[in-house]
Amino acid sequence: MKVIVDNKIPYIREALSRLADEVIYLPGHDFTPDIVKDADALIIRTRTHCNRQLLEGSQVRFIGTATIGFDHIDTEYCREAGIAWSNCPGCNAGAVEQYLHSVLLLLQQEKGIRLDQACLGIVGVGHVGSRIQHLGERLGMRILLNDPPRADRGEKGFADLHTLAQECDILTFHTPLIREGSYATYHLADESFFKSLTRRPFIINTSRGEVIDTGAILHALDSKQIAGAVLDVWEHEPNINLELLDKVFIGTPHIAGYSADGKANATRMVLEAFCRFFQLPADFQITLPVPDQSLFDADEDIRTLQQYNPHRDCDSLRAQPALFEHLRGDYPLRRE
Ligand SMILES: NC(=O)C1=CN([C@@H]2O[C@H](COP(=O)(O)OP(=O)(O)OC[C@H]3O[C@@H](n4cnc5c(N)ncnc54)[C@H](O)[C@@H]3O)[C@@H](O)[C@H]2O)C=CC1
Ligand SMILES: O=C(O)C(=O)[C@H](O)COP(=O)(O)O
């Protein structure tokens, strides 16, 4: 069996060498129709666009993405072509929670937001959003939740986006990127959304850049419709809007999910899916580095920011925005 694998997926090589006869490691954007044509499986990240153009005429039967998001896979084409695919639900939700925890503490320390008096709006309440809900509750915040697909399934406790826009001091986006249909999230935060905000909130986006219209958020920052923004994801990565990077409170290179723990979960889950599909025994171990014991005695807020302070990633990105992809590819994975 021949497998082509993104060369930035950590902890995978030893396990995969025991599962496949031939494994080729390549940068995610270097997968071409010629390279994939005689592969049985692709193991990818968000950087490989799996569509007709890449896959037509190939013998690929399985695609595993070591990510939760799967907007880079044309699932309709895969269905037509009989190609199975799999993602890793929940793999990196703990890492994004860690990112949000540090961001909320920094908003309190540096922007004067009293978290215990603030209302937090969470748009998209899945694996990540649910963890942010519990984090916000632990921090004493009032929480409003928006998740139309869950509300339409009859689940209780959700409000519409307009209510969040009216009542929240901080709004954070955790939806998938959906380009069309009744739950589309492409440019969910557009000019009319920003106009509808009444409390000059902070906006946080760790979902996908395309969920927020770049022109609209720039205008919202300039016209003070919002107090500031924290962005981990951007339209047109890696060619991000430098004016926006300059104007946000914190801007990072799509690394909210980049903990060693989250990456190891993703590798384990993608290999389990691979083994299920090819009916192979899943007899592999993924070994993580040990946690840093020296942090264990500190006060929780101090420990949170010692373990992860997003200003570091923001400073690196601002210093060399052209290295967006390199900063991600060679990221020193943090522990949760
Ligand atoms: N920056 C990063 O490193 C990371 C980014 N992500 C992004 O965050 C997204 C969310 O991650 P998870 O919570 O793990 O995914 P998930 O699939 O568990 O949750 C997504 C939630 O969004 C809801 N949703 C769908 N359409 C919606 C709409 N129109 N409005 C409001 N809610 C809607 C769904 O019902 C679901 O509850 C991922 O799809 C991915 O794009 C996830 C992990 C890391
Ligand atoms: O899981 C997702 O979805 C993400 O956005 C990841 O954190 C980004 O993953 P990579 O494609 O950079 O591995």
C-alpha cells in the first residue's frame, strides 16, 4: 500500500512505517495529481486541497485529515468518486481552550475588561465552543450561545446572532467554514453584523479567516464599532492582510490548535481511521513529551500565561509576516 503524508504531521512516522509498504512525506501544498495518482491513501492537514483537480483519475481510496476542519476537502467530489474521508473531531479543542484562556486573561490585564462582569458570546458550540462555555463560566462570565444547527435539532439554551450582537462584550467564533446552504458561515461577520453591535465588543476568531469579512472588520476597527480583535485565522492565508495584522490586539499565524497534545490526538485519530478503513490492527503508540513540572505550583492565571502567552506568537508574526507558513510549520508545540 502506498500512502502520501504531509511532512508536518508530528508523531506519525514510526507508526506508519509499520502500517504501509511505501510512505512518501511531502509539504502539504506540494501534492500534485501526478504524485497522488498511484497512492491508496492521503494523510493531510489543512494545506492540501483535495478536489477533482487533484484526485480525478487517481487510485486514492481514503483521505485522512489530521485536523477537525475539513473545508479543504471537496466532500461532494469524494462522494461521487467513492473516496472515503475522515477528520479528527475534538482533537485540538483543548489547545484552542488554552489559547482562549490566555487571550481572556490578557483582555482583563491589558484592556481592563472585568471578566466577571462581562458577557461572552460563543458562535458555534461544538467541541471547542463547549469548552469555551465552561471556561467562561469558571471565569464568572455571563455566557450567550449561538449554534443554529444545534438549536434546529431541538437543543435548548441558544440565542440568535442578533441577540449576541446586542448583549456581548466579547464575541468569539468557533464555527466550521461553510460556504453555502442554510448554515453558511462564509462572511458571517459582515458589514451588517458589525453595524448591529451595540456594546463595542472585542472580537476573537480562531475558526477560519473567511468567517469574517476582512474589509468589514477593518472598517469596524477604524470606526470603533468594536474595541479590538484577536485573530488566529485570516482570509487568504498565508497572504494575510498586513493592515489588519497591524490593527488587531493580538494576531497569530493559525496556531491556536497547536499543542503537542492536540497534534498527538490528531495523529492517533487519523491513524485509527486509516486502520479501520484498511482493516489493519491499530497496534501503534503515540508518545508525547513529558509536561514541564516546574510550572505546577504557580497560581492558575500565572501558570496559564507562563504555559502559553499569545503575545509571543503575535510578536513573531508581526516581525516577519511573510514567514506565516514557516512559523506554523516549525512551531514549537506547547503543552496543554
Ligand atoms: N485555529 C485553529 O488552530 C483551529 C481552528 N479550528 C476551527 O474551528 C472550528 C470549530 O472547531 P470544533 O469546535 O472542534 O468543531 P465542531 O464541529 O465540534 O463544532 C462546530 C460547531 O459549529 C456549529 N455551527 C455550524 N454552523 C454554524 C453556524 N452557521 N452558526 C453557528 N454555529 C454553527 C456546529 O453545529 C457545531 O456545533 C473548526 O471547524 C475549524 O475550522 C479548530 C481547531 C483549531
Ligand atoms: O484542526 C483544524 O481544523 C485546524 O485549523 C488546525 O489547528 C490547523 O491544522 P494544520 O492544518 O495546520 O495542521
